[in-house]
Amino acid sequence: MLISMLEQLINGLRTGSIYALIALGYTMVYGIAKMINFAHGDIIMVGAYTLYIGIALLNLSIPISILLTVIVCSVVGVAVEKIAYKPLRNAPPLAVLITAIGVSYFLQSVSLLIFKATPIPFNSVINIQSVKFGSLNISGITIVTLIVTTISMIVLTLFINKTKAGTAMRAVSEDKGAAQLVGINVNKTISMTFAIGSALAALAGILYICQYQTLKPTMGALPGIKAFVAAVLGGIGSIPGAMLGGIVLGIIESLSKAYISTELSDAIVFGVLVVVLLVKPSGILGKKQNEKV
């Protein structure tokens, strides 16, 4: 019983780490541009297909294919920001939401035209042996996922807190007008935010496809929604909150599937979100913001 519980917790950590990587993109874009990029989940799909093209079609090495995936997703993220979101920075939230849904459907439709609707099997590029601790078995994919997520979180935190570009991002987050007055290029900073968030989504897409080993045009939709839930759960706009929200969400989902019901697991996840927001609307680590009148 104990071993089974530990295995489910580890599975939850693995899945939650993927949600956390995606949630970081949501929370960075919201924290700096004050927008919710609901097309962010489809960047996972773009990353997964790019990895497939690099390895299966172009016969590139795994490291080069991973690098290509990160670059392509970053370029797509910046292009989406420039074309779709930049004109809407001062638009009503509903207009941004409609645009995001449109971008999401566009990306899915393009992949559907290119790769068709039939799911494509794809073998994992992570070939690391599992580790055993007595009766407890931890897969290589789980180990790599936890390591990649931890390193990404540390590097991102150091980047934001210790670099000039990170200082610019924090300044734009606080006050775009004041940041512009002191010489910060707001447009460049926001584009950089989308690029970093999309790069993290690319890593999440690689880890996701290694776990589930099937490609399809809609593969990023549900993880994207759950990652948004994770960002809100942890406190959207908070980087540690996005990580915590992803981990908590993954563990709840894993335990729900194992001990309650596979069919009800998603409902339980969203139910927990509702309860948390009723108790603490700003999320677990989110800060309450006073609106200026």
C-alpha cells in the first residue's frame, strides 16, 4: 500500500512538473504583459511535432532536434505576440480571449493540414534506465522530467532576479509607462517574455511526448488548460506559485485517478481550484492587488 502510494506521488510529481513548465509561460506573460495567452498550450503541440520532424524526418541527432524544437517554439511564440497580441495590449479582456482562441484553432488547423488527424506514434528520446529503491521503481523519464523542471526553475529565477534583462521584465511588470521613461524597450521585453515562455513550453512538449508517445494536433489543448489552472492555483503572476500549482495539480490528478475515479479526476482537479479560489482568490502564493481608482 505504501509503495503504491509513493509511486502515485512520484507519477504526480512527473506530470505536475510538466504542468509547471507550461504554467511558467502563462504566469510570465500575465505578470509582464497582463494578458492570458490561451494559445500557449498549442506551443506544446508545435514543439512535439518539431521534435518528430527533426528526429524521424530529418534524421537529426537528439540534441540538435531538441535545440531546434526550442528555437522553433520561441520564434512561434514571438510571432504570435507580434501579430496577434501586440495590437490588443489595451483592448478589453474579451477581445484578447477571442483572439487567443482563434490563434489556438489556427495552430491546430495548420498541424491538421500538414500531419492529418491520425495520431502518430513516437518513441521516447529519453533512454535512461529506471532506478530502484527496494520495491519502489522510478522511471528514467520521471528522473529527467524532475531534473529539467528543477534546473529550469532555478535558471529562470536567477535570470529574472540577477540579470539586466530580468530587471527590465520586473520593471515592465510593475509599470510599463515608468519603465519606458527610464529607457526600457517595452516591446522588446514583452517579446522576450513570450520567447522564454514558449521555450519552456517546448521543453514541456518534449517531456510530454516522451511520456505519452503519441502525436496529434489537439494534444496541447488539455495540458494547456490544466497548466492554466495550475498557474491560477499557485497565484498567477508568481513564478514559484506556477511551480507549486503545477506540482499540486499533478499530485491531485494522480491520486484521484488511482484511488477515486479516472473519469472524475479532471472534475476533482477543477473542484480543488474552485475551493482554493473561494478561500484565497489570489491563489496559494499570489499577492492581493489593490486596484487604483
